[in-house]
Amino acid sequence: MIIEFTAAPGFDFITRFEKLINAPLRDNFLQIPSTVGTGYVRKVGFGEDFKLTIHHYNLREDLIIKRNPAEKANDIRTLFFYNNTEDLEVRCNNEANRLFAPKKESLIILSTNDLRTEIRFPAGSNIHYMVVGITANRLRSVLSIENPNDTIKTIVAEDASFLFFESLNPEMQLLLKNIVSVDMNSPMNTFYVQIKVQELMYLLFTKLSLRENTPIKNINSNDAEKLLVIRNEILIDLSTPPVISKLAAIASMSETKLKQLFKQTFGDTIYNYFQKARMEEAAFLLKQAKHSVAEVGYELGYSNLSHFSKFFQKQYGVTPKKFSST
């Protein structure tokens, strides 16, 4: 099942989806028919310049969503909040690039609509995500920040082209869960959902406001695709630290450009990003898989367990042994 569209003002995803699955759309609510799967898609509007689409379903077929670049520049900003335990793939030039480490983390993607994306949701996956479409002007009004850093300046600028990733922390995951579960039959609940969405955006932009205040370079679809490939290369083997020269060769970029665009997009250096993912995977294995500290350390490439404990304690404030026992 494929949905392909060109990002432009006035595009309505739920209407396109309605036609694809041949199901009736009532009051901006689309119930997934049993022949297609289970769940729903819901649209909530807070004005023409600020809209929300909630996706909550499990489909019998793979779902591929292809977004083509906008033919004309527009000021719509897309905020993609994804909170799942399933794999998500973003395809770049027919090559699948996982967005997730083995623990299948949740994440947020912010982008302008001039970038090409292709997202695949495998059949049988429990899909839970939310997309906010908001204009730069409305976003400036919502944020009302007097002295924003360069990252936020770029996001609210009229002529920007960007791709930013952020993690979805537990507080944000809970907010997202609450938004999805709201009964929209009450006339006041649109107002309630708007408040909760803005609370979620507040938490997101608080994180973005802490990013280093350096000039942001415009990004194009080819660079965005290459950065996803590099992220995949970093996360596919957390037992081996990344080698910048090899990553630069894969991306067909200079080392300077790769390091700059990676930090701009993901909010950290390549090595720090790898190290945080490594420790997050360690925490996951210690808690969920019940491996011993030694097993986890060796699996993640540490020949010296004291080094593993040192890095883990630096990120989580406790030793791996204490973390696994709580």
C-alpha cells in the first residue's frame, strides 16, 4: 500500500488515505476497515495554519508513505512524533535505512517540505505517531521567544531548508500517549488537545534551545539522505566506534562537511552520538534482556569493563551493576 504526495499548502493526508483504503471519512475521523487492518487516523485543526494528524493502526499490508519535495517554496513546518516498539525504515534512493537502534527508540523529526522522504511501516506493526503541520509564522507566534538560538531561528525562518532529529523522552512519550487516547466527542476536547500538543512542542523546543548556538546551513534532499545512511552506519554496530574518514567516504562528503551537517541535524558530534546510543543500548540490555554487566560490556566492544562502567555512570549517574538491580 503506497501513499505518494507532494508537500504543499492545502494537502490533506487523511483524504488521500481515505481514497486509498476506500473507507468513509466522518468528522475528520477515518476508521480502518477490518479488511485493511485495525485502528484509525484522526485530523484535528487549530486553524488553517496549525493542524494535527494522529495515526494509530495496525495494517495487513506494508504501508509506504512517499513525500515528494514541494514544487514551490512554502513555510509549512512538519513535526513528526514517533513512539513505537516496531522498526521504522526511511528509504533513500531505494536503500532502506533504519532510523532505530536495536532497542527501537522513539524519536522526533522536524523538517521543511522541500525534502524528499520515504517511510515504510511493515505489515503487522503497531503504528503510533503524530504529525504536526504548522506555518513558520504561526510557530513564531506560539513560541514567542525573544532571543532564540540559531536552531530555532532557522526553524521559524521563511526561507529555511532543514532536517533536525531529537529524542522522545519519557515525559514526551506520556504526553503523546495521552493525546492519542483523547475522546474527541466532547466539544471542549479540541481545545484540550491543542494545549497538550503545545505542551509537547514546549518540551521539544526546550531541548532544541539547548543546542550549540552556531550558524545553520540549508540542507537538500541528497544531503538528508546521506545523513540517514551515516546514522545507520553508526548504529548498526555499536561495538565498533565510528571512523570519520570511512563515514565521509560513504557520504561522499569532506570530513568537515560531514561533521558539521551531522552535528547540526542530530544535535551532537558523531562520536558523542555513537557513545550515547551505545550506553542506551547497554541500559536496554541490562533492564530488558537481563544480561550480566560483563556480557553487555563485552557485547558492546569493551575489553576493559572498568571503562564500560565509567562511561555508563557518566551518562546514567549509577554503575551498570546498580542500574541492573533496581
